[in-house]
Amino acid sequence: MRDEARVVIRAADRPGDLGWIVQAHGEIYAEQFGWNTDFEALVAGIVGDYATRRDPATDAAWIAEVDGVRAGCVLCVRGAEPGVATLRTLLVTPAARGLGVGTALVERVLTFARATGNTQITLWTTDAQSSAHRIYEAAGFTRISEEPHHRFGHEVRGQDWTLDLTPSTTATHG
């Protein structure tokens, strides 16, 4: 029963986890959006870079399991500038949507990004991922740019999002 589903977020450190991230993205996005293997190749590059260049001080990946079955994933990697992390490859399988998996994965990334000293986190997505947009907005991300691209066999609108990770300076202490 869906109400009794057991969701676990764990490190993506088991054999097959990284390959699953690539495969799941390729299959789900082809089915959901009709995207071609160019998207799977993009994800394979991201995951490959993570696997070969990972620094545990700045990079981490997680798998969400629902009742012991992989159901989602996300990566947090160092950005192009010091103090800036990047959220990559957020995915929740269709069967696991509505269970809070995406929110839990993003929360894990934000906790890690803050704990590793980042002051900002960024991400790139497309206009097609409206469910992910709601998760990003709820976490405090702001879309800062959008532009059209011909990618993955379709016209898409690429979007850049950002979130300031520094503690609020407007809080009052009594």
C-alpha cells in the first residue's frame, strides 16, 4: 500500500547505482518527454565525471529507495566557482512520485552543500520538469534565466536556478 511505503535515502555507493542513474534518466525521459539518447549521453557524462573526479569533501550522490527498490537519485557536485555547489540529476521514478522522495533528495543535497561550506547552490533544468520546479521553489531556489535550446531531439527551454545558502541576516534574536 502506498501510504505504508518505506522511503530510504542512502549514499549512491553500491555497484550498479551510478549505472542505474544513467539508465533510469534515459528510459524515463524518453517515455515521458520523447527525448532521444542525447539526454542519456549528457547524464552519462555527468555521472562519469562524478565517478572519476569525486572529492568526498565537495561531491556526493544519493539513491532513494522505496520498499528496497531504487526510486530516485540526485548528485551534489562542486560548481565552477569556489563556494558554489551544483545540484545534478534529480530524478524520481513515476511509481514513487507523490511520496516526498524528490523533496527528501533535495533536502539531502542542501544539507550536504551547507555542511561542506558552500554559500550558493545552482542547477540547470528545462521547462519540461514542472514537478521538479515545485520542489525547487519550495526549497527556496529562484529561476534566474531561461533560454531556448534544441536539445535531446526537441525544442526545450533551458533554465538556470540558484539558492543562497548563507544564513539569513534578517532574523532577529531577542
